[in-house]
Amino acid sequence: MSTSHLDRIFVRGLALHARHGVNKEEQVLGQRFILHLGVWLDFAAAGKSDRLGDTISYADIIRVTETAFTSEWFYLLEKGAETIAQALFEAFDRVMTVEITIEKPGAPIASMFDTVGVAITRHRAA
């Protein structure tokens, strides 16, 4: 009898500078974004073998995320999150689900707040 597992690798607080946004100053100066990632896959084999080849490296997840988020310009964080999700699915066949939160703590809004942002969950198409 075969059992599949859904386990999670996570990265919290990945700080990236990018020029995303609808306002001209955001596009010219850029700003800091904080990303939180959850990458769901079965790592039961890694738990038994203790081999990196049976899972996904945190460093590789970060590299793919940084490239996807900073290589092009987006008006909306929603587009940035979708781009990251697709890049993770393309880079890692083992990934079944991704959770991505993008925070924009310096958003140009005339109010007091800690952060604003978006969060998505995407599942690999069957």
C-alpha cells in the first residue's frame, strides 16, 4: 500500500528590493518587499535517506523566487505572486502546492500600518 505525504518547506522574511507598483516613484526608486514562501511536497524519502537529492534546497527555492520576482516589472503584487508560483512549479517537479505572501511595508498610502500585501495558494495542475 502506497502512502503519499504533503510536507512543507518554508522561507519566512525574504527581503527583496524591486520596482513594482503603479506609482511612478515606486517604479523609479523601488522599495523593499518581504516574502514568505511555503513549498509543499512529499519529503518522506528525504526523511529516510538523509539526502538533499530527495528534497529541494532552501537556497534553490530562494534563487528561483528572487529571479522570478526581480527579473521583470509588475504593476500588481498579484502578478508577482503568480509569476513566482509558476517559476517554482517549472523549476521543481516535486512541488505540489505553493503558498506565497508578499508584503509591501513601505506602500505609498497616507495611513499608518505595519504592512500591506497579498497571499496566494496554488496547486499544481493534474
